[in-house]
Amino acid sequence: MTAVATNAITAAQWNAQIRDNFAETEAAKAVGAAAYLVATGSNALTSRTLRTGENMVSESTSSTSYADLGTPGPAVTVTTGTQAIVFIAGEAQNNTDNSVHKFSVAVSGATTTAASDDWAVIIDGNYSVSPVRRASAHRFTLTGGSNTFTMKYAVGSGIGTFGKRQIAVLPF
């Protein structure tokens, strides 16, 4: 709309040209104090929020393929675009020296991706006496929508014990 001197602006013109433009600013798009904005296309923004989860219980497994522990996860469900960066951390030890113990992430929901060594924390060495704390990050390519990221656990042999398990998902 081009304003012309002495012409009155209608309520509909004001709403379309002034009010609605303010609704498209970054401040109007952010949905909370911890929100950040992501471009979803040309001249299009959406708000995303970092999500975290943790489970401080130490639990064990002898599974040689990725599986849940007695208390699954931690897990985080979040709305994503086509990418997310996932951070995982935890403590691990094994009752057998020089046996691999590892934790990874599986994705379910709009995307289905099994836990994999490709983005796992893999600990190999003499850690039967004291747990070792490790962390990792991986960028996932996803189908946009509601996705759940769940930590999974496995060992090479022996019994692995995992504690202080944490996950953080930064969706884009």
C-alpha cells in the first residue's frame, strides 16, 4: 500500500500493513526465553528450542547390539526441520578389562534411524575399576516434524555400566 496525503487508512489496511508486519519480526517469532530462530525458506523463520534430558541412574547391560537399559534413555522429543545436532555424554565402565562399551542415539518419529557406531561414544581400554566420562556430538539429517532422540547402549563383551547419561538436541 502506498499512503497518500489526506486519504484515510482503513482498519484492514492498518492491520495488513502495520500490525501484521510487526508479527513477522524476530522478536515476535521467538516463542520463549531460550528460543532461537531458524530459516525454513526464503523470508521464512520459525522458532526452535534446545531440549535436554538426563538420567543419573547407573545401569548395566551385556547386550552386544544397541539396546535400552532398565530405565530407557534419556530421550528428547522435539520438532525439527531437516537437521539437528545431538550432544550425548555419560559415564561408562566394563567388568572386563579392554572390552568396548559404547553409547549412541536412535531417532524415531518423523525419522527412523537406528543407533550406530558412526556417531557413538566408544570407549575401549582398561576401565573395569573406575568409570570414564565421555561426550560426543553428531549432526543428523532428518525428515522434518516431531522426532524423538533416545540414547542406546552396547558392549563388546562383559557387562557395561552406564551412568550420568545426558542428551541435548539442537534442532534446525
